Amino acid sequence: MREQNCLPKSKLGGAIRYATNNRKGLGIFLNDPRAPMTNNQTERSIRPAVLGRKNHHGSKSKRGTEVAALFYSLIGTCRMLDVNPTEYLLAAATVAIESPGEVLLPHEFK
């Protein structure tokens, strides 16, 4: 990249500048096998929240946004742990009704 001759404001020049300035972060997966090469998994995991927000035109209040975030987090955690979200939410609601102040988390349900 350092040997390329191109105009600094060209697309190639911009790409080279970006890669050079972010070299450490762009190559982290080479030194750490836990680091994925792409962020596809993360993109897929936030897709339901983005589609939901688009379909119901966002939340109408700050509290609505907080509740939506809570449920998206719980359901996403259930999916990561191979826990049925419907069964978990039913059990968590039952625990909350029977024992106010007590919380059942997905990893405890599994």
C-alpha cells in the first residue's frame, strides 16, 4: 500500500489511507483467533430490532424504547443459549407475578 502512487483524494487513495490509519484494528483477527474476520454475526443479531423499529415506526416514548430494548436483549440472549424465548418469557412473567422483585434470567432458565 505504501508503494502505490495515486491521488490522495481518489477512492483508492481514500481506501489506502483508511487501511493505513486503521491497520492495527483491521488485522486484529490475525493475532487473536477469537476475533471474527467479519461482523456478520453481529449484523444478523441486530437485524430483528432494526426491522421491528422500521415496522412499528419506532417507539413513541423513552419508556417504550427501554421496554423494546429489554425484550430484544432477553430474546436475543435466549436464542444465543438455545432457550425457547416464549417458554422463557412465560416462566419469567410467572416468577415476577408470584415473587415481586425476583428476576429469572435466560441462563438461569436453561
